[in-house]
Amino acid sequence: MKTFISPDYQQLSEAVAKNVIDCVNAKPNALICIAGGDTPLGVFAALVEAQKQGRVDFSQTQFLGLDEWLGLGKADKGSCREMVWSHFFDKLTLRDEQICFFDGLTDSPQAECQRVDGYIAQHGPIDCIVLGIGMNGHIGFNEPGASLNNTCHVIDLDPITQTVSVKYFGTARDVKQGISLGLKTILAAENIVLMASGEKKADIVAQTVNALASNAIPSTLVKTAKRAALYVDKAAASAL
């Protein structure tokens, strides 16, 4: 796994965006998955600007959601759907059929997993996936100890993830489960981009780089993929 260190968050975001742009320019109908959350917000902005400038064309691109909090939908501030739509999809001209995203309000999470698995089987494998690193090393909602054999699945959220969730919602929400692409699906992607920003991520970034690959720290497993890169800013790299 190659590591790229940028001076600051803006340049980090632009570097990750360039990776995605290069993928789409090489394969216009690529299947792209970009995590929700705070870390990729700069990437979304850079990709929107790139389309405005004509440096990339998303008209044929397929987009896949990474995960969602069960029980939350687009109207819920901080849901993955709300964040990705408000910062990215709503700023592009996309057709509904270009997007496959988990429905956190579904009455049948297992059927939802089967639906998304079916979409990936039809359009996949994922050509480029951009992942953040959780404070406990989770990628998507694959918490420490998650099975390597999972495709889309429902998972009980780690207490650390539940605590950190307040930053997205602005207040405590009763979120105990998530629905997510599994490690088997993620690690099968053609190009994996792992990104982290800020000093608060320095320790988990160092663990990701230095620890043996294990589902005890899911982010370390990215090192076993056929093509993967770690993109961090100077603050997140401070413990390396």
C-alpha cells in the first residue's frame, strides 16, 4: 500500500479527487463508491468543481453507497444519504438509475442487502472506492472483528462508533445498527483509496500502517488488496 502525505486537508482532498477523476476518465461507466461522513467532504467539493470545469464527465458513471445508519433517511441530518446528496449528488446532473444507495428506513434490512448485492453483481466489481478510517479502524460499518466473508450486511455498531456519531447528528441519536458493504466486497475493489485527516486520526493511521493485517483493525486489511493507497494530511501522518 502506497502512502501519500499532503500538507493540508484541501490538498489531501484534491489528491483523492484526482484519483477518482483518473478512474472515471479511463472508464466513463466506472462504478464508484465514496464514503459519507466528514472526511470526504472536500473530495465531493473537488469533484463537483472538476465537472464544472470539464475535467471529468459523470454522465455515465455508476455510484454506490458505502453504508447507512439503520433507522435514518435523507431527512435526518447527518445520515449518510443526507450528507452525500447535499454535498455531492444534488450538485451533479445524475439520473436515478446511476445511484444505488442503502435505504436506512427499510422494513427489511436483509432484502436491502440482497438488493445492493445484486446491483454490485450486475455493475461490479467496484472500480474505485474511497474510504475513511474510523477511530477504531472501522471501514464502512465493518467494526473490529467483522467477518472477512461478508458482502452487504447489517452490523451492531461499536460503542466508539455510537459515541462519535454525535458529531454528525448534532445531538445523541439512538443508533445501534448500520447497514454496510462487507469486507469481502470492499477488498475486491479494483482501486481502494483510504483517507484520513487531522491529528485525531494520527494514532489509528499509525496502527493501520504498522500493525499486521487483521480484522481486529479492519483498516489494516486494505494492505492485502491488489491496489490500494493511503492518503493523509500532515496532521494525520504525525505519528508515522
